[in-house]
Amino acid sequence: MYFANGMVYGGTPEEMMKIIDVKPMENMTMILTFSSGEKRLYDAAVLLKYPIFEALKDKEVFSHPVLDHGVITWKNGELDLSPESMYENSYPYWKQ
């Protein structure tokens, strides 16, 4: 049992998923390292179907992500994507 935000919960608190490292690659892919230590490959090309992410077509923008408290952002925080979404839509990455 634990207490958070004025509420009592059963079980144990779960740690929020965070991205601790990001490495942009060719073809709009990224190698992400999560707070669990797991590395995953994310294909950001799927984001281009959403107008808000059109700026990522610019290689200069895409290749300079910034980690802000475990969340990947671009363009001074104008664009971001949740770690949970990136995890769910990525694949295990085994190469070192």
C-alpha cells in the first residue's frame, strides 16, 4: 500500500517509463534506451502522416532531438512524443 496525490493505493508504485538516451539514425529511425535499460528501435516515419510532425522531414530537425525529463522533444519542445507510445511502437534492438 502507498500514498500518492492525496490517495491511498494498493500494491506498490510503478516507476514512470523514461527514455534515458536517444540516437537518431538514417531513414528516420532511432535507437532508444529506456530507464529499464532496454534498447529499442523506433521508426519515426509513421509520424509523418500527422501534420504536426511534418517538421521532422527536415533532417536537421530530426537529427537533433532533446531529452527533457525522459521525453524526446524537437524544436525547443514544440514537438514531443510520450515514452510509452514510443515503447509500444518500437522493436527490441539487440546490436551493440
